[in-house]
Amino acid sequence: MENISLNIGGRTIPLRFKMNQFIEIEEQVGNLGEVKQLILKGKNRLRNMITVIRILGNAGLKHAGEEADLTDDWLKENMEPHALLAYQVAVIACLSKESESEAQAEESEDKERDLVLEEINAKKDPVNSHTGE
């Protein structure tokens, strides 16, 4: 997945999730199916999130032709604690976007669809997470 980026330490860091990052995340953090919980809950959630951001961020920087120089120490020093939710949302979106669309396609083939409901849901405006509107 691409086109998701984070602003950390005055830098725009694009996130990239391909098979190489999939492997690296599973080796360093855990099973991809559990990564969401591993960055949202538990005593190691922040370290896990930093690891995932380093992996996805370095891949994104390299793909953009920039130096892939992110380290855990640099991220810990430059990430804002108040932006924790934004970091978590971006990482989860990056990890789940492509698999979500594939899962939806498979699910759609296996069950009946309510086309009217799908159209109504598609027209809904996104909710601003800060204001709830």
C-alpha cells in the first residue's frame, strides 16, 4: 500500500507496504493478523508501532528515492506522544488497505449483496475523528 504518509520531526515519511515489509514485520513484531492488536494494546505497543513505522517508512523513503535512514532511536526522539492515535491509524490503514479490498471482493462473491445499502454507505461523508462530525 502506498499514498499514506506521516509527518515526524519535520519530515514527511511515506509508508510503503509490500511483501518485503510483510516479511520484515512478521519477523520483528509478529503475525500480521495480530499486528493491529500489537500496536494498540499491551506493554510493548509503542515499541511495536515504532518498529512498524521504521520498516514501512524506510521502504517508502527508499521507493521515493530518498535515504532510508529511519532508526528506532530517531523515531522515539521525534515522534509526538500526542499524535499516537494518528500514527496508529496511518499504520493500520497502510497494512490493511490492500488486503481489505481483496477480502471484500472474495466476500462479495460468496454472499448476496444489498446494492441500495452499499450505495447509501458509499455516499456517506467521512467522519472527522477529532470532532465526530
